[in-house]
Amino acid sequence: MTEHAAVIDVSRYYPAPGKRDELLSAMRQMADRAASSDGCFGAQACDSDQDEEALIAVSRWESQSSLDSFAQSPEFIHEREQLTSLLSKPARREHLRPK
């Protein structure tokens, strides 16, 4: 299998006061689940040198359908709903598509 991602998912999460460590832990668990999903080349939680408030999740996917399948799984939906209580504002998501 080629490891050239068709879709790169970048999501910025902004922790509520006092919730940064808890949010980071939850994001790492989600990244581990994503990384073990069919069609995912890797996932991780990151800091940004441009946005110190944000924690950023990055994952690389073989196809949009692979990402969609993961994002629609009951496990991911449940995890995403749990993250809501750890956020100071809604997450910002972006999909990058290499040309």
C-alpha cells in the first residue's frame, strides 16, 4: 500500500481553563484509535508554534471514505462528544488534499 495520503485532517482544539492535560490525554487516545483504523497512515496530537492556545490533531488518510468511516464510527462519535466538555470553544477542522 502506498503511504501518500489523499486527505490530511487537521483539527484545532481549544482547551477550557484547567482542562489542557485532560484534553491532551483524550486527543492521544483518539489518535491511537485513528492510527489503528483501516486507511489511516498515522495520527498524533501536537502543539503549534503559531497558536499557543490550541492543541492540534493531525491524521493522514488513504481516502475520504476511510476518514468518513472512522468519523462515523460510534466510538469516535462518543469520544468527540466527550471532548466538548473540555473545550473553551468549538473545534476548527480542515481537510488538506495534496495535489
